[in-house]
Amino acid sequence: MATHLIVVEHQSGKLNKASLSAFAAAAKVGGDLHALVLGQGVGEIAKAVAPYAKKVHVGEHAGVKDRLAQPYAKCITDVANAIGATHVWAAASNAGKDLMPRVAARMDAAMASDVSAVVDEKTFKRPMWAGNVIGTVELTTAKKVITVRPTEFTAPAAGAAGEVASVSVDPGASKMSFVKFDAVVSDRPLLQDARVIVAAGRGVKGPEGIKTVLEPLADTLSAAIGASRAVCDAGWAPNDWQIGQTGKVVAPELYFAVGLSGAIQHVAGMKGSKCIVAINKDPEAPIFQVADYGLVGDLFKVIPELTEAIKKAKG
């Protein structure tokens, strides 16, 4: 029977809900689900994930107070080996992508990244070529490391709380040191958690377009704001807003693609959205091929009108 270790991600005392997707994926294989929470003062995080695991291992140590890939990878490997884990899982977040290849190397394990479906205990499906191809990957090593695409796995229903127990961890010597974490502070929902996202493309023409046109629409819809890589590279928006193959993967209930051409790299990060609305002045823009609703027009005229109409409808 398989034994799974799910690495739980958290930041600033809050659970990253993307981690729950790893529990859902592991459950499809079957077997015992163990969770690992590393850090300091992480008792509440452990309690939050206890309803999804048979046992939660809490590793508290000054050396893992801040998330660094090198010491974290050693601790994860040590705990995985101690419990005889056959599978080690994490969300395919920025942290997971940074951390889990190191874990795989330490465990001499094969790895499947950004998994979108579980076939069986050793076979997984994952997008390739910006999602144009879905590859089937078979891991033939005894131990397996997997990161899962959060948008493809619905968080499981909470069950009876599993056992929460401390585990001794030793981060060992590390050449890495924590300097600081520059977080983007915003009152808006996180991109990964948002029900509605308003995304900016180069058609907004600059940061002023985001501020004066997109922000009022986002405020009206209580939406998060995202952007294409081109917008972030131009410095019009923070890198934390980037959606796409090299950014965040999202699947909100409603996605507004405003002034976005629909390059394949961007579509790879948002095509799982439940409803996509595209607004672009170019009727041949590729974004219309994936949109549920499309409007050809000048966004600087259309978006303010749409914002006012929504405000009136909401009363």
C-alpha cells in the first residue's frame, strides 16, 4: 500500500490553499496520507490540514523558520525516508517548483511536475508545449516525487482530524541564507484564490490604463488583477500578477482578458477558467478562440461602459 507525504505550503501564518490540491491528487492513488508542516509557530497550520491527513508531522526548527529550498529539501527527505513514503507531493507553486526537484535528487526518485491527472500510482498526465500536448509520464523508481497543478484538482472534503505530532528535523548546513521577502501587499484577493480575475494585456498601453480602466472594473467585481508576461516585463504591473506558462496558473469562475492577444504562453495559465470574456479591438486576436464571450472594441470605451452597467445592475 502506498504511503504519501504531502508538503504543506504556508506564508505569513496562512495556509496556501493550493496545498489541498496535492491531498486530492494523492487520494486518487489510495493509501495513507501524511502531511508535513515545516517552520516555527506553525501549530495552526497543522490543525488546518489535519482533517485531510491520517497524520500531520510538524517540524519546528530555527533553520526552517524561513522557506529556503536547500534546508527544506533535506528535512522533507529525512521525514519521507523515516515514514517510508512511496510518494512525496506538493503543489506546483513557485515554492513547489523550486523545492521538489531537490527532494527528488536527494531521494534518488523520478519526478513528474505540474501534473494535471493521476492515472495510477506510477502514471500521471501533465501538459507539455504550453498545454498543446498532454503527456503521459510513468515513474519507474520505487519512490516518486510529484507536483500537481492546483487548478486541476478540487480540494477534498474535510474528514475527521488526523493525529498531529512533532517530528525532529535537522536542516543541516546550508549555503543559502534568508535576506528578506518582498511580498506584494494588496487588499485584492490572491490570484490563485480569486473567483473573478481581470487580466491586462499590452492593449492597456501602460500602467495608467490599468489604474484608470481596469482597476474600477476589478473594484466593482471584487476581482483580482492579473497581467500577461509582456505587461509585467514592461514594468507596468508587478511580476506577482503574471499569469501564464512562466507565471501563475489560475482557473477562476470568471476571467476578463482585456487587451490580451492570447499568446499560447498566456493561455496555458488561464484556459481552465470556467468562463472567459475577451475584449480586444483586433477581431483576429487568438484570445477569441478560447473565449466563451468575445467583444471586438476599444477597451478604453468598452470597459468604462461595462463598469457603469455592472454598478447600476448591482444597485
